[in-house]
Amino acid sequence: MTAAIAATTGGNTANVAAGPARSITCLLNMGRSIADHLNFLYGPGADSTLEPRLRQLIAKYFPISEPEPGVRQGLPLTEYDAILITYADQVRDEGEPPLGTLGAFLAMHASGDVSGVHLLPFYPSSSDDGFSVIDYYAVDPVVGGWDDLASVGSRFQLMFDAVFNHVSAQSEWFKAFLRQDDRFRSWFITVDGDPDLSQVVRPRALPLLTPFKTALGEKKVWTTFSGDQVDLNLHDPEVLLALTDVLMFYVARGARFVRLDAIAYLWKEIGTPCIHLPQTHRVVQLWRSLLDMVAPQVMLITETNVPHRDNVSYFGDGTNEAQLVYNFALPPLVLHSLSTGSGEALSRWAAALSVPSSGVTFFNFLASHDGVGVSPARGILTEAEIVRLVERALKHGGLVSYRNNPDGSKSPYELNINYFDALSDPASDEPVGTQIDRFVVAHAMMLAMPGVPGIYFHSLFGSRGDQAGARSSGIPRRINRQKFLRRDLERELADPSSLRARVLSGLTTLLMKRRASAAFHPSARHKVLDVDPRVFALERTSRDGRHSVLCLHNLTDQRVRAADDVLDPYEVRWLS
């Protein structure tokens, strides 16, 4: 039996650091919420067998203690919080584990500017740059070990990825399924015959079903993302228990944030779109309930690259699902604003932006390891405006990923392009200073928005697109996933006139100004001001009303008068 399987069946957890001490008796007094979730998912009476097993599972990671009185109010985040998004092997040095090199590099160049680090999947993986997880319980030895990760966590709050929709076809779980071991026979979704699957929403233009040879013959297995990423079957409660075990393991290992990757696709029902199903929301609610009891300092963040209305549904009622939701509409709207010189669409959308409670907020970002999703902008931008974004990406050397629609057609799903290149054509003779100003004002708009900012490594350190990497790999997303030798980065950053040094200086200056005012608290009030279509104007006011900042952002390469001030091209002006 493999280590991964043993860990989900009460295997040895002696080497796992104990999480925050909370009372296991709390789980005995959870009220009906846990039972209701289990019975909703698996039928009346399911709680009688599953709830005791949940208690036993959690007891492996959280020691018994006296219950802490009171319930946490509000969100434990402030204007000081900002998260860097990076791969574990983003920076390398000879003779060192990449996680150790990354930690030392960030300690030198990002400590004090960001409070947390989102380490993209650092587990053993077979494809998709980490998102085809072979073993949930291990650090890929290529990048280091748990001690190296803990070292990064000693300086920064950590975000782990919970890639729970699917596992690698090379994982021990799936190998056991292929052998048709009794325990794993229903852990994956197989489809018999030829049912109508046309309603299923797909994020990629790849086959939904992949044939695999098993001990009992060939079976068609559900593979939402690729033939190497086999979807788990949450209809089997054993799978839910196994994933819950992984979740608690991550918390015990120091995760402050847990990112639920592609969570919208978690539960499948043939005859439905198989996205955003009620059962998916119930699973998120179950995990939130368990974490609130044993690790209330840990926050869930949902990653759902979908239209805005569906995206924000993962806040639930503001108390029962994710504390943070990726603000997927923001990247295409900021790109649209700066490419047209008009903030009208962005301003309309931002003016109506709201959250259901002070206990939740947005995770604002412009770039990540993925591209710029265009689906979240549908309904906010017109189809013609989206087409122009696609044309811009292609003109600037980018690529476009498509998805299959239920009617058999394809539509743009994601712009695969570095955000700097999306804003400024790398082949143009435009002054680099102008391009840097445009890039910085884009991030100023993101940083001014209500929520917690996330900044991709390549954005903070001023990267351009890696077109050669995308072409040589045949993977469009690789255009924004280049890895570096530390000495090369250090050499460029040491030159204050370099692109990297100038971008880093511009963004860290904004982060410093953001930390200086309570008006930028994630829950501080915001008001969009109508001063000029060429200016994105936002007023932020602290929760106690004592601090306010007027944020002005010139979206054009022309001087613009706004609010009794004259803004230079692409100028940022935050006025206390």
C-alpha cells in the first residue's frame, strides 16, 4: 500500500506538525450543519456513519483540548495583506533545493511588501505544471521537502493548492482503480453506453471521456481537463473522506489559505451542465464548517474562471462558504480599459461590486500562471469588445485557448499572454518608460480595489512573455511560466535602469502606500466616482470613517484633468 493511500486510511501521521489545538468535542457539538450536509450529499441517515469517521479523521491532526469560547467575527485580514503567486521552482541556484532558493530570494526582494506566498502545486505531478497530482501528501523532491516549505512559511503566510477535482492518471489511487481493487472501484467516474453529454460545460477543447484498460476491460473515464487528469467521484463518500483528510493535512502543514482549484466542476450529474451544482456548494460548506471548528484561522479561496455572477456564488451567504473568491472579471476589464482608454465598463461593474458580509472579500489579481480569462467578462463587455481583446492578444504575440460549447462550436476561453505584453506590444517602438507606466497604473487599479491583492511573480519582477517556451512545449500557458536562475535575476535587479528593477520599484512603492492607510482594508468602503471616462476614480474609506483615499488613474497616454488635478499620461495619484 502506498504512502498516499495509507495517509487516508489512518496511516502514520507522526511526522505531521500538529495544527492549532481545538477541541474534538467541538465536533460532537457541531449542531445539525455537518449532519445536514452529509445527508444532503449521501441520503438520509448518512451522517450516522460518516460523522463519526470525520471526527476520527480530524483527531489525527488536531489534539484534544478545551473548546475556545466565542465565534470569530469579521475577516482576519488587513491592508497589510498581499499575496505573491509563484511556482516552488520559480528561482533556481546550483546545489540548492529550489524551494530554499525561492525563500531566500523572496526574503531579500519581497519581505515586507507581500505578507503571503501562494505556492502553486509543489506535489509530485505528471503534467500540467503541477496540476496533475500524483501524491497529495508529498513535496516533489525536485523542488525540496517539507522543511524547505516550512522555511518559506516562517517568513510568509502560505497558500496551498487543493487540486480536488482530479488526480493524475499515474497516481496510486487511479492505478488501484485500474486494477479494480474493491476499495477504489468507484473512486472515478465511468460512463457506460453513449449518453447525451452535450450539456456539460467544458473549460478546454479536449475529449470529456478517455478510455482506459482496467482489470475488467476498457472503461471510459471522465477527464474534464485532460487525459492525464482523471476526475474523482464524490458520489462515493469514501472519496469525500479521503479529500477531507488531505485538507486537514495541509492545515497541519501550515496552510493559512487553501485554494480550491477548479472547484466548480467537483460534482457531476449526467443530464446537467456539471458545473456549480448544489452538491458542489454543499461540499465547500462542509469543509468550511469543519475548518471553522478546528482551524478558524484558515481561509478557503475558490478558483472558478466563470462569469462573475456564478463566481461570487461561492461566497455563499457570507458565512458558510469561501472567505475569498478570485475576482476573475478584473483582469480582462483592466486590460479593456487601458487598451481603449476608457474606464466606463470597469467603472459600471466596480460601482456595483459587493460582498454578502464583512467576513468575505475578493482576491484581486491581474496575472497568474494561467492566462487572462475572457468568460468572466461576458455580460460586462460586449462580444465585440471581447473579440477585440482576443485580436489584441494575438497581435501582441500571445495565444488563445478555446473551449467547446454545448452546440459543438468553440469560443475563446483564455488569452495566453504575459500581462505586460497584453498591455504593450513587445514588437512596438514605444518607449519602455511608457510601457512601465501603463503596467504600473494597471496594478494600481487592482491594488485600489476592495479585497486582498495577489501579484504574480512575473508581474512583480517585470517579466515579458516566454514565447519560445510556449512554442517549444506546445503548451500555450507556458508563455507566462518561465523559470529563472537566481544569478540572472539578481544581475538584472541590481541595475536600477533595467525593466525588472523599475517595475519592482513601481509596484513595491504602491504596496507601501497601500499599507499606510486603513482605507485600503479589504472591507473598507469603496465608491466609484464619475470624473472622466479616461480616468478610473475610486474613493476608499476606512470602516470607522476616519481615513479616506481618492485614487485617480489615468488610462491614456494623454494629460487629463480630473478632480481639480491634471494627471500625466498613465499617472497614478492616491490622495489622502
